[in-house]
Amino acid sequence: MREPGSGTRSALEQALLAQRMTLNQLHVALELPSNEAVRAAVEAGMGATLISASVAAPSLEAGLLQLVGYTLPDRAFYAVRHAERQGSRAARALLAVLSP
């Protein structure tokens, strides 16, 4: 699983709480600093994890991971910029695509 403070871990903790569980009830084999490291550990057979679909997609497509029927709630993401600078044209275009 991800390290304390990561958004992925926070999402897992919230999902567990919704089911009246805590991380202490899970056997955690590894805590790693990136989604890619967690994905690689699972690919190597170290256990199971919850990671985002975008991180898992290449491994799912290659047949290295298998999706199980567990869905986490959507997460909110925020864009920040320096208060005294305007966003670039590329940044504005990206935000326009990402905005609902």
C-alpha cells in the first residue's frame, strides 16, 4: 500500500471506515512511496492492492494484473497556481478539459 499521507491511502482508509474496518485489520506486507512501486510489487506476486484505474491500466491490458469487483468513491483533485501569475495557455486548456 501507499505510505501515510498519500491520497490513495486516504481513499482506502475512508472506504474501510465506511465498512467499519481499519487498516489495523489488514495484513500490510509493504508500504511504498509511489503507485508504480505498489503496482510492481503486486505484479511480482507480493499481494493485492487498491490503486487508481489509470495506474493499473497498462498492467491490466498486458494481463499482469487482474481487476476485482471493488470500487472506491471518486476523489477530488485540485489545481493550484501562484497567486501573482496567470496560467499558461496549455494549463488553461488542460483545466478546461478536466472541468466538469
